[in-house]
Amino acid sequence: MTLIAIAHVLESVGLVLIAVLIAGWLLGSSDRLRWISAVLVLGLTPLVLAGSVVGDEQSSLPQLSAPLIGAGLVGGAIALAVAAAFFVKFPRAVMPVALATIAFRVPIEIGGDSVKLLLPLYLTIGGAVVARAWLYWRGRAVDAPRGPKLLDLTIVAFLGLYAVQSLYAGDVSVATQNFCFFYAPFVLLYGLAASQKWDAKLLRTCAATLVIVALVLVFAGFIESVRQRYLITIGGSQGSDFDPYFRVQSFFFDPNIYGRFLAIVMLVVTALMLYTEKMRRVLGAAVILAVLWAGLVLSLSQSSFAALLSGLVVLAALRWKAKPVLVFTGVVLLAGVVFAVAFPSVTGVELTNSKSAEKTTSGRFDLVTGGLTLWGQKPFFGHGSGDFSESYRANKLAKRTVYGPASTTKSHTAPLTVAAEQGIVGLAAFIAFLVAGFGAVFRRVSKEDGPRGRPGLVARVAVAAAFTAIFVHSLAYAALLEDPLMWALLGAAVSLAAIPRNGATEEPAETEPS
């Protein structure tokens, strides 16, 4: 076994250790075990990542010197201590600050490569974990009590499999990047949200934070649209061969991810508007929606439009009678498909051959067929976690494009990516996670469970619609588990569903912020 192979094995072992600690964080039998596990996840994750970027010359991550990484770790520890001190003093500020930083990435260009890191969010998560662990240690715990959930079990199962299946991946550094940059920190965010004690004031603050962030992003997008140039070009998307028009991306470095965020915030605002009886708030929400819609249109993100529509269907089904809404939606979709196929010259939907299908789907047709080919090669255990791009190139599947060489080999369909990388085993765990996730977000969202029964109805409805929208978006643009907002929504769903009915405790929860 070569030194590189040994380094890869050790890297995968590090991921497995993090997965074990995540299990302790989510399934620990005591608060003491949970918080010890969380702090260890916080400490081990950057070490595993640092080992990857220092010791592996074939790593897809930027290569950094050991002194530079050491200086970064020291600086990060100091910043973490400051953030922790802030959250010790203001423990209820965790979720608003997380939502305020959840959209902002810091581009870092090193050695010709660019990575876009959610450094403000990482600092928030780390500071919150250390602060809450300190508060628990000092006997000043502020967490809402919660036991292990089915959702927690599915998260642990999927991430455990992902870590183990990185052992036979062609490039383990991709799995390391996914695990350390996304899964591990975002699972900590999920746990923080799931243990949050909610009331009307905190819900209003979080909703207002999302709206303010979205408006700032839209304003930046308007500037980009006028200038026809991106505000930040380091590592940003320079457009696709399939995009004949300039697409706004604001600070997201990707117009589709930017569009998805705006769609989610629009669903939150729509939920608030649907459940309020005050005309002033309805008009204010309408104005906000108009501004956000303008920003979404400038992104030209078809997947974000689909996500928004799916979320609106959920809102309508939960606000009124579900059956008529779903039947009407099904009829409209069927009519749309028939019209698109029957009149391709009008709709531009050409599916007669692979080239026309590739153009119609903006480059996704080859990715889907290639992903299916990869899954067929190793149907049970897949090619290894994070290995889609490597296997796609190795099998020379990126050979068809109407505009020249393929510009990407990354799958844009989350379930297909899992199937190709992890086979039926990983796909089963992924589906179990989705079922548990949808079960969590749609729990206790009936109209009968409203303000006079169980507070937080509007928030739970908004979470259900937003989660559905993110899932639909992931079918066309992937990035489901890599989206921090998805994890925050799941955690909020768990803790919101645990709010007792009015009159069930000595301290009734506050009424709905409508």
C-alpha cells in the first residue's frame, strides 16, 4: 500500500470518527454526552480537513503550508472564543445570527483554485456550541428538552454510511470536503435549532432577519443587473454555455442558489401574509414579495421557479383544503406537459434526440444519463462517497454537448448523485432521511392546531413549504445536504412541533405572530 493510499484510509477513518461523534451529539443518552460530542466534532473536523490539504498532493482542495494552516487555526480559535463569549451573554441570539450569516460566503483564492466558505456561519455555529456547552457545564442550560427522534437516527445512519463508503472512493478529498465543510457543521446547526426554545418574539426576529438579508442580496443583484457585471468575481460563476443572458447571482456565486434562497424567503413572507388579518401587514408583505420576485426573475433560475411553485402549493394545501389544491395542481402540470410536448416550436421543449434534450434541459440530460450509467456499473455499493465527478470523467461520459466540451461533471440531481456514489445501500439511507424529514416538517401543521391550540402554526407551515421547495430544487440542482438553511429548517421543525398547547403547562407559550 502506497503512502497516498494510507493517507486516504486515515482520512476516511477521520470521517468515521466524526460520524461517531455526530451520533453521540444527536443520540446521546445524556446532555453531558451530547455536548462533549458536539465540542469534539467542532475540534476534530478542522483537523481532518487540515490533514487533507497538507498531506495529499492529489487532493481537490487547495494546497496550503502547515504554518499557514496553523496560523489559521489559532486565529480561528480566538474568533471562536469571542463568538462563544457573545452567545454566553446572549444565548437567544444564536438562531437570528445564524440566519443573518447563512447566505454569505467568503471567496478564498489559493494556488489558482477558489473555495467559497461560509466562514461567518461556521463561526456562529462554533461559538454557539461552545457557549451552550459552557452554560450546561455551569448549570445554566437553556435548551428545550428533547429525546432521540427518528430523524436523528436517519441522519446518523446516512452520514455513517457516507463516511464508511469514502474508503473506496477514487478521490477521498471530495468526501472530506463535503463532510467537513457541510455535513458536520450543519448537523451541529440542526441540533442547535432542534433544542431552541421558541416564542413569538424570537420567531418574528428570525423572519425579519431572513427578509432583511434577502433584500440586501436583491439590492446587490440589482446593481449587478445594471452593470452587467458581478460584484465579486473571485471564484464566481461566469455563466454557462447554456445561458444566453446575464444571470444575477449577488453574493452567492451561483444564480441558482441565489434564486433558491429568494424563493425560500418568499414562501416565509407568503405564509405570514396568508395567516394575518391585518391589512397593513398584507400590503407590507405584498411589497416585499414584489421586490423579491424582481430579484428572482433576474436570476433566470428555472429550478428556483419550480421550487417556489412547489412551496406555494404546500402553502395553499395547508391554508385551505388540500385535496382540491392537489387535484388542481396535478391537472395543471399534466396540461403543461402535454402542451410542451405537443407544441415544441412554441415552448422550446425538444426531446427528439440527445442533443435537443441536452439543450432543453440546460445541460442536465447528459448528467442524468451519465449518473444512471454509473449507478448501473456498481448498483449496490456505488463508486464511493464524493466520487461522482471522478467516475464521470474516468468513464468518459462528458462527451456530448451542443456548445463544445462539457463545462461540468457534477450531478445536478441529489438522489441520483447518492445512487451513483453509494449505490442502493446509500440510496436507501437517503430515502429514509427524506421520509423522516418530511414527517418532521409536516408534523402538527393542521389548521385545528392553530393559535388557540398550539402556538407556532405559521412558522411550522412556512418551514414545511420551505423544506419542500429546497427538496424540489435539489432534484434539478442538487445541493440538498449542502444547504445550511435546510438543516436549520429541519431543526426548527423538531423544536416547533414540541411546543405545548396553550394551557398544557403553567407557562403558556406566546400566541402566533400574525
